[in-house]
Amino acid sequence: MFRRSALPVLSRLALLVTAATLAAAAGQTGPVSRWYFLAATPTPDLDRGYPATLYTTAAGSQKLQLVRQVVSAADGVDSVLQYGNTIFVDYPHLPPTTAAIIHADQPTLSDSVVFNPAGELVLYTYSAVTEPQPHSIDELVWIFTTRSFRPGGTDTIIGVAGAPAGPGKRIQPDALQEYSSVRFDGIPGGPYLQPGLAGVPVGDSIDVKIAGSYVPIEQIPDDIAQKIRGEFGPLVAATDRYFIFGLQQPRDDSQSGTVLNRSGDLVMVHGRVRNKWFTGPREGTCSFSRMFGDWLTTVVGYWNPDHGPQPGVAHQRAVETDALPAVKGVYDVYHGKECFIPGYLALWNLESGQRVAWHTDEEDSEILWVGSDTVLYRVNDTIYQARIVGDKLQDNSVLVKDDDVPEIHWVFWGP
């Protein structure tokens, strides 16, 4: 049973590793030897939390093996944000005070930073990852302090350094302007639709509005600014290589039923490396996407609050435990409530134009990681690895199958 509370809750986190295949998949040699899968099923506004756990797999095994517990079930997790090799796991869930930081090059290292010692309210929908300097990853947290309720009081934007650049503090107060270097690789899969920052066209830039202030996050040419006027949609991704946002039709009103008759949406892409702007179709009208290098991945969904039963619900965990949420129940409350999710996954290489799509026919499906010619994807409690060949997948094989796999939503590699 899910019961909402006044403050956000995120569920548990898991991490998994297998050996040997990453170097071939990523085209690398050297110390990289094992897959790490970061899994989370956020459940904000609920009255309970779940642990954050780091796993690996033994050689030749498809089962999870415990590495360490990142966050206890008693604390619960508030949010998980990742960019590149740095992951911020904020806890406890009511409200968060501390960031447990996972480093891909040192996955067993315990690294925590207290950013909210007074336990003030955190507006998690505005938390973000930024890159103020190349390869320097910070987390921004909006703390709604008790001063905000008083005349002349102000909110606090705190910056949490992912790693210390040298001697000094890990906390930066008054970090509002760091939003200008925001990094957002998209929305993870799973039952909870994690919120992302909303952009607003302002003159020749796209801004985010934080604590009453506008901070530019992308400059736009005049012709693009005219083109998107009245059509600017949700922010899809903002990486070092791409800035992507949705385009809405001027009369696209979900209440009118127009969206029910469409099979897809348009996205506007700025290739930052080549400084090239272009548009392209994205499957679905209630989809969510993530970037992996040049690959835009999509879990396809269609907005339809009157949809029938989702495919594959009989294969989802229906009963929660102390460590695991009821996957079916979370879908019913969040992502599956107003969206029909047919179990349809899609890849689009923004550099080459290559597209690949395939059906799993299971609501609880997602793409976890993409390399140059390799994809990892999850279907319920199983993670598969396959080769990308033209517009198809080949050589599918099972990488992991275990009870905790439905909570896995992130993947990285490390020693």
C-alpha cells in the first residue's frame, strides 16, 4: 500500500557488476573490467523509504552479490542524480541532509557530504547536476529555509562538490549561477517518472527559473528563437555534446484529445560540438529519454488516461518487502497512471542518424546503457546485452537475472 506524505521519498538503489565484457563493448583496454549497474525506483511523497545497495556479480554468475549498503532502509533515499562518472544519492528521504557520492573509478569508496544539517525542506524537483569546469561535477540543491517564510528572507541554493579539487570545503553557498552549466542526461526508466528542470525561452536564450531568478542555460540563434515561440516543450537532455528539448504544437491540448491521435513528437536538437541545430521525430507522446554519448534512447509511451491493462503486469512484483517496492503499485501511482506503455524501446544516433527499435511487450522495460555498437536493456528482472547491427539487435544474451533487478536503472563501469 502506498501512502503519500508531505515530503519526497525515493526508493532504494542497487549496483551490479559483471566481468570481462565491458572492454569489448566500450572499445577500451586497460583496468576497466566490470559492469556496474545503478538501479533506483524513486517513490517521492510516500511515507517510507528503501535501502540503497551496491552489488556485483561473481564471474560466471547471473546473480547479484552484495558489495556494500550505500543508504539504510531506515534512512531511505530522497533522490539520485548522475552525470558521467559521478552519482549523488541524497538521504534520508524526510528530508535529505546528506549526499552519498558514488565514484565510477572508486565504486567501493564511501564518500558523504552533509549539505543540510538543519534538516530544512529541500525542493527536490529543482535539484540538478552541473559542470562548472570540465570534468568537475557538482550537485545543486534548493533548500527552502525557515527564513523564506519571514519578511526579507531568501532561499538557499547550495552547491555540493562531487569531488574535492584540493584542500577546502565541499559546500558552496549561493551557487545559483551554477545552473548555467547544468548537465541532464535524461530521465531514467522504471515506474516513477523522475522530474527534470523546465526551460523557458527568454529572448535569445533558454533559461531556468530558480528562486525567482532566471539563469540562461543555452543560447539560441534568432531564427531558432522565432521558430520555437509558443512551441517550446520539456527539456529532454543537456549534455556536453547535445542540448535537446521537445516541440509542442501551438494547439496541442491534451484535454482536447489531439494528443491521442498522434504517434510521436518532434524534438529540437543542438549539436554543441558542431554547433548544428536540427529537428527530428521521437516516438510516443508520453515517452521519456536518456542520452548515452551520441545515442538518444527512448522508452515509448502514449498519453491515454483511459488506457486498459498494461502489457506484462503479471510479471511485475506486486507485493512490497522491507527492501523492495511493489513495482506494479508504483507504476499505477506514477508513470503508468495516465500513459500507456507498450514495451517499445528505441535508439537514435544523433551523429549518424541511425535508428533502431524493438518490442519487449512488457511495461517494465528500459534501456540502461549504450556504447558504439552495444546496448544493455532491462525487461522486468532480467538485463540483456546485445549488438547493434544496422537497424536491428543481434546476439542477445542474459547478463543478469535476479529479484533485485527491477530496481536497476543506471549503469557504469569501474575497477
